[in-house]
Amino acid sequence: MPPSSSRPADKSALVVHLENYANEQLRVGLSRFYNLLAARFPLPAAEVILDESGRLSIRLLPIAKDIHFAPSSCPPVLDDSALDEDSSSDAPCYVNTLPVELLATLFALVGQGLSPSAAQFRALRCDLSRVCQHWRGVVDASPFFWSTLSISPSSTAVSMEKFVQVSGSRPIRAIVSDKSRKTLVQTYQQRVFGVQHLERLVHLTFDTIPRWVALWIVSVNPRMVQAVVDIVTVFSPRTLVELGIRCQGFPFAIAPPPYRPFFYEKMVDLTVSGTQFPFLLVRSLGCLQRLRLIDLQPAHSSWPADDDMLALFSVAQHLHFLEIRGFGVWIDLPRGSTLPSQKKPVRLRELHLVIDHRVPDTVPDLLRFFKRLALPWLQHLTLAFATDRDIAMYVDSGLVLPARSVRLEGTFFTAERIGRLLGSLGTASVLDVSRCTLPHILDCLAAEVETDGVSRMVLPALQSLVVRGCWWTELYRGLLKRSSQGCSLQSLDFVEVDGYDASQIAPDCMADYLSIPLLFPSAKRRLDG
């Protein structure tokens, strides 16, 4: 219930007023923080009050069981002089009187949901430092604001030196980009001199390189990408576990210097986009576990060769996650050829194949390659098709990969092709579908297929259904048909399902909404978004 204005003041209560902070991002973030995360962190419970003018006050209560949101009026805000005159009164404390550590914790938790590369993340630190001199100390004391080092053409030597001084001994995520924040259009002169400028900035942060846990390089210049890799290689950061390279220029191969073949001892996550197949780089990563190949560019008419791909799995023996997205020309593997036997089976547990709609003819060769590999540990398979023709090639090729979890993405498909696809995935127990394929999939789930003269349900082993983006009426129709066939789901996850909230359900659909527990009494429901 909303807090009553007549309730006696609690001397131990603390009201934080943010009336001089105009950023709506912080107000919304604080509300979400107390609403969603207060129970998970050792922080006091609170009452969050938002008045009609948009001013936010936070009352921290030492003994409070519930968190209240109420559009009521806030207590009067006192200036610093009034607080100094009577510090023992029941008047709320001004925000600048809070301990720096408390404010730093609040702002850090508010910004946890922001992406390190997002514009609002970069602006949040600047906005906080401009409020007052006291809040600049908050920014310096918060580890969250100094956990991401962004080096770009708009960065200055002063800002780099400031980061080195304030970051202390904290782990750092580094982002090196030759794109300026002010413009996306770069001239030749900016590219040439920008590389030299970025190299100087990277040299200024030498002392922080041993603390880097992640490095992302975004560039249109291969020289800069290789230069940053060489610089970081010299220091051999033993803490680096994630490396991302995104190049939008002409194809080139990234390779570690020959004098230091194993320079990333703990690297487990590698993402490469816009370059050639990074076999030389992968060969230096003995502990690689997750590899993403996105929009790779071919250096020849056919790449990578089958022996290179086999060498990849033989070198990266700990690899269990592989994603291939937006490739150009794939493996030139004749249909009659056979792959050499592997000494050890590939320990791949998650395989994500995102078939780009621009090159649908590469599906058979790609599937043929993975079908001939030994994949006894494969559990999660993600398939993304662009057209009905891709689905037909996948089913007709006879190269269906066994998987327990399947996610389908794509555009619009016919019911016939969707039915054939689901019929070929008989071992799948987890099905994740998106909005575009939902209507036909729900119809097919309620249908039956005939195998060797025996009729059975589509996906008889299905136990978990994840639905992303749909209308409540479509979802309920499919669930009703599925339950009538005797299916018993163990888990139902609804992600961005419009109208699932009971307050948004139309009166004529309320009975359907309330009957979900009756359809699947053992299923656990989860709503996300």
C-alpha cells in the first residue's frame, strides 16, 4: 500500500532527493533497481516515491518488508545550511550528505543493465560528474564506471591518463574503435592519422593491459587491428578471457606474432567478424571454448578447406560452442569424399548455424561437413532458415543433426515445410520459436505424423516450449491443441508475449487465461518481458 503522509517520521529513515538531476535514465534505473534487485543484494529495503513533477525520493527503511511505489508528494527539500543547523531533526537528508560509498553502490547497480558500448553508458558517467563536485568523487569511487576502457579517435591523452590513475587494480574491458562518436563517415586522412592516434592512446594505457579481461577491436583498417593485437601480445595478459575482432575492410588474416605462439593462456571466448578464417589465431588459443564466426570474407573462391576445419577441431579440443553466421562461400567438399577419421570425437555441445538468406545454396555442404564429424556431445542446435527452400534442402539431404534443443528463426514459412522440419526433429525436448514462425508451428505441434505405418505426435519428446513474440490468442490456441493430444509439458517460457498479463487480457479471454494451469498442471510458467 502507498505510504501514508500521516505516518510518524522515523529517525533512522533516509530520504534521497534527486531533484537537481535531470536524467530520466537514472530515475527509471533506481526504480527498477529497488523493484527487481533489492531482494538479491544486502541493501536496506526502501520506499520509492515519485511525485507528479517527476521528482524521485528514496526512503531507506531498516525494518521494512515491502517496497512501495506511490505518486505522492515528497517531503520538503532542505538546503545544506538547514541541514547543518539541525542535523538531529527528522528532516530528510540531502543527497550530497550521503556517503560516497553508498552513492557509488547505487549508481553502479543502476547501470548494470547498460551495455558497455552503449551511448547511455558513456553519457552516464559524464552526466553524474556534472551535477556537482561531490558527485565527481562518486564517479571516481565507483568501480562500475571505470571497468570499461573506450579508446576512439575522440579520446584524449588526458582522459587515458585519468583512467589509468582512477581504475586502480580493477579488471577492465577494453574497446578500441577507429570510429568517432561524432560521425560515422571517415575520410582517408582520418583513417591514416587515426591509426597513429589510437596506437599512441593504447601505449598510454600500457599499465592497464595486464588487467584486461576482455578486448574488442572495431575497425575498417586491417593495420590497426593487427597493431592492437601485436601490442597486447607483448604484454601477454593472463587475465584476458574474451577477444572480439570486427573489421569492415577488405579480407585479411589475423595472426599472432611467431615469436609468441601461445600469448593468451586463458582465452576462452573468441568472436571474429569481417576477416578471413582465423585459423592461425585459433591455433594459438589452447583453451578456446566459444568461437563465433560472423560475416567472414573469403580470400579465395572456396574456403576454408576441409582440412583447415578439421584442424580447427583438433587444435581447439575444449571447444563446445560454435556459431557460424552470415558466411559467404563455405567448404568445397565433394559429395563423394570422406573425412579422415578423428582420433578423438569433437566435444561440441552447442552448434549455432544461422543460414544467411543471401547464400542459401551453401546449406547442403555445411550440413554434410558437420554430419560427418563425430558429435556425441551435441545437445543444443540453433537453426535459422531464410526461405522454404532452405528447409527443404535440410530435410531432403538426410543430414539431420541430432539435438535436444532447437531454436528456429527466420521469416515466413509454409505449414507443409514447417511440418516436415518438426517431423525430422524427433529427439528434441526443447523448442524455441519466434514470432514469425509461430502460427504454423503451433498447428504442426497438434498434428500427427506417420512413420513406418505408425502415427505419432510431432516432437513426442517435447518437454519445454519457449515462445518469443506472439499474441495471447495464438499461443492459447496452440497450447489447447497440444494438450488435447495428451502432451505433458514441463516448462513454458513466454518472452515478449503481448496480452499475457492478466490486466491486459480481454474479458472474453479471461477463462482461457485462467485455464492454463489446467492444461499443463505440471508445467512451470515464466514470463520475461
